Amino acid sequence: MKYRADHVGSLLRPPELLAARQQYVAGQLPLADLRRLEDASVDRALAMQRETAISVLSDGEYRRSSWTEAWDRVLAPFEVADAAGAGPNANLGRWRGAGAALVNQQAQTMRPRKFIGKKIEWQQVEPMTTHEVDFLQQHAADRPFKVTMPGVGHFAGNAFKAGITDTIYRTRLDMARDIAQIQRREIETLIDRGVPYIQVDSLRYVIHLADSERREALQAAGIDPDQDLDETIAADNLALSGVDRKGSTIALHMCRGNNRSTWAAQGSYEPIAEKTFGQLQVDRFLLEFDDERSGGFEPLRFIPPDKMVVLGLISSKTPVLESLEVLRRRVDEAAGYHPLEKLAISPQCGFASTEGGNLLSWDEQRRKLELVVEAARTIWGGGEA
């Protein structure tokens, strides 16, 4: 499947679902009642996606508080809180964009950062996505659907702290091996269950290793960004390399931050492109190209010609609809670096990486997805999925 009209996965949560989750966290709503509302909300989201004719369905990540929630949940027994700081990037959380004031205000009340502080008994960790897949297989079996999960490389890069983690694991990669066992088992289970599309989100590549300010911050902290890149690729590949796809697609998505219509980093893929695109063992890359923050398409020259590239040309951060003619022209430009036959189109990120969501309405979100479909049909023809 080409999945020409793709999307990253998360969708705006209905207000009643957000309210119910707050009630559940406060102990005012039974889990069974929350699950029933989640089910109804996912059904509505699936119906909306079918109506837009998008190539692949998603549950909107409605059962999660954020895109990283799966790791937070299954690894919580092995984490320790540390209020002393968040490492070399602590002072670089300058969120920019329409919702920056909201995000920066939230940051002032964030809980202490958590790091791995115990040996991970990966065989005992519960599945990450079973409760989501069960519902999708019952309610979305008529169409291809995707299951998303946060990547090993991103989490391992953030969860290792000297003085805490290195008392258990000598290096970050040692820790990543146990984390990767969890994700590899998860991916193989999903493939065995016939899930057609599995998407891993691993943002460290561009948030920490392509942004020039953050690279400088790593260097100032005594960390070699190029070695960090090697370790991040290796961490993700531990979960991906050699997995028998059996017809399923494994994709990797990366972006520069997406919280309440803001972003946290900027800069071309160029500093990480040759190694990342050439070495990651995935079938498909979902890449952010919605504005000048992402640089040009030149780094696509490093992507192997047999891999699909999903161009994130449509912004999930703003309700303004992109010009169909401009989208067509930009795809043509990208085709100068990667074959047109191996390109697809999508929004640059989800609509709600965190449960608060980006600053769009439900109808504006729908129109964005309809534009993705219209652009794909215009560029590649209506007969290709």
C-alpha cells in the first residue's frame, strides 16, 4: 500500500472526553465509564476519517494523555523522579508559535523529570497498545489502520541520567537494549495480529540533533551530537532491524515539536540526514516540511530509493488551508531528490500530540484531512491508495 493520503495519527479530543479524563484522574469517574466514552469518541473519529477518504485510519490516540504516554505507563515501575533538572536541554524549552504562552505556563508547574533508576525487567512489562488494537480490529477492520507508539531512541535519549541511570546501566545504549526488547515484542505482536501499519515516533533526531542551538547545548554539556546520533539510530534499530514485516508497513515519524500549535526546534534535516535516512530500518519516513523551519528537500537525496517518504506539507498547527497549487509545486520539487512514485503527503504532525490539542476546531481539522486527500488525488491520481 502506498497510503498516499496519510496522517500522523493524533486527532483533537472532544471536550467531553477531556473532562471525563480529568474526572477519572481525580477519582471521580470509574474506569469503565471512561472506557465507554473513549470508545464512543474513537467511533466518531473513525467515522470522520472515513468520510474524508484518508488512506489510513487512526484511533486519534484518544486513550492517551500524550504521544509518549505508552512509555510513561509501562516503564513507570522502573523510573525515579528527579527534581534537580532536565539535563543539557533544560533551558532550551522555548516553545514558539500561537500557543507558546499556554505551553510555557504549563511548563512552570511540570512534575519532576523521571529517569530510569531500576533494572528494566522487560519480560514483565505489560503490552503498550493491546487495549487500543482490540478496538480498532473490531471497529476499523473495513479499512487500513495504523497503530502509533513512541520510539526507543527518543525515550532512551531523555531517560538516562548520570548519577541515577548509570548506577544500573553503564551506558545509554545498554539501557536502550532492554527498552527495545519491549518495543520489538510489541511490533512483532502487532504484525502477527495483522495490523497493516505501525508508526514509531522518534523526535530526538530533529529536536535535539538537527537544531543548531540544541547541538551547541549538547556540546557544552560534554556530549558529542554525532555520537548521540549514532546511539539514537542504534536504539531505534534494536527494535526494528530484521523484523519480519509479513506485509505490514513500519514507519518512523519525526518533527520539531507540536504542542498547542507551537514548536520547540528548527533547522534542516541535513546534519542528521545521511546516517539517519541511510541506516534506520523502516519502510517509510513521515517528515515535517510545512514551513521554512524544516529547510529544503535536499536531504531527501539520502533516503534509499525503495523507501516511501511522506511529505508533511500541510500544517496541523493552523486552520489556514494551504494552496493546492503550492502543494503540487512543492511535491514536484521534492521529486527532484526522491522518486515521485515513492512520495506521499500528510500534515506535518498530529493534531493533538498532547491531549489539549492544537488551536483548530473539529471542522478545521476535518478540512485539513480533506485537503490531504484532494492533493493526493490531484498529484498521483484517484486510483491509488
